[in-house]
Amino acid sequence: MEEIVIIGAGGFGREVLWTINDCNKNEEKYSVLGFVDDDQKIQDSIIDGCRVLGGLEWIENNYKKSISCVIAIGDTNKKKEIEKKLKKIEPSYATIIHPSVISSKTIDIGKGTIIQAGVILTINISIGEHVHINIDSTVGHDSIIENFVTINPGVHINGKTIIRNSAYIGTGAVMKQGIEIGKESVIGAGSVILQNIPEKSLYVGVPAKLKRKFS
């Protein structure tokens, strides 16, 4: 079995543990060593049956090639920061896909990506590294999702959509076909996207409108 450490012991980390446990119901694939979290208040505690082993230094001090990591933190900037901090030890990253996911054979998925229950991926889709696609989301044909993107529950991405690096898509957002979401942009929950979104922008509403730009 693949030994795995979940980075992040918050709500999403616990959901990822649930996904891993569901994967193991079909095939004993993963042995979860525990969580890693920099919050000292929870270190060495037991959460959902798994120990919080320590902070990121635990991986730096205990890493071996038989261990895989997965970054279970929704914040796109924090995901990038963690991946950058761990580059010096070049850890392996697991790709976690819930057994209920429906997908074609023409899907390319990068390392460290997490795809949760109820997701549907149609045809000819490219998904980068450290992407999170949360429960009951759909991704249409010929779409591209770049690295470190977070897609929250119930998002519907139509065909030929491009979501650039580190974009954050809020719960229940919907976008028409052929949209491009710029890097590091944020789409508010429940928004309807009818136009291309520039990079480093917050768009909210129905239809979504610019609320502010990020520096």
C-alpha cells in the first residue's frame, strides 16, 4: 500500500481522508500515516482517527520515497507556498480520485490533484497539478484547468473553458462555454460567468461583475 500524509487537518483535509477511506473500500491502496498541520494547538491530537504528526517540518525530517503527500488546503496561495517549501526534498504527491467520479478515458490529471465525490469529467480535459475539484462539480469537453486551481462544490464548467493557474472558483458558480478565467482570480459563490475574467480579479453576481482587482 502507498503510505500517505495529508497536509492540512482542517475541514477539507478531513474530507480528503474520507475520500481516501472510500477508495480503500474498493481496494486497499492507501495507508494514511496522519495529518501534517502547522497549527501547534492540534499537533499530536487525533482527528477522525488519524494523528496530527506535526508541522511541515515533520515531512522534512521524516520523508522517505515510500511516502506520498497530498496538499488538502483550499487556499490557492497557501497550496503554492507549501509546494514551494517542500521543493528541497522533492516529495512524491498522490493523486486522489473518489471512486464515484465519472470520467472518460481522455482525461489528463496532474500529480497532487484531488477529485471528490460526484464529479463528472467528460472528454478531452486537461487538469494540472495540485488542483482541487470538489463534490458534485462538472467539467465539460476540451477544457483546461491549470495548476493550483480550487473548484468548490457544485461548480459547472462548460466545454472549451480555460481556468488559469491558482484561480479560485466559489461554490455553485456556473460559466458558459468557451470562457477563460485569468490566473489568481476569484469567482464568488453562485456567480454566473458570461465573459472572460482577467487575471487577479474578483468577480461576483448574476451575471458576474468586477468587484475589485488584486495587486
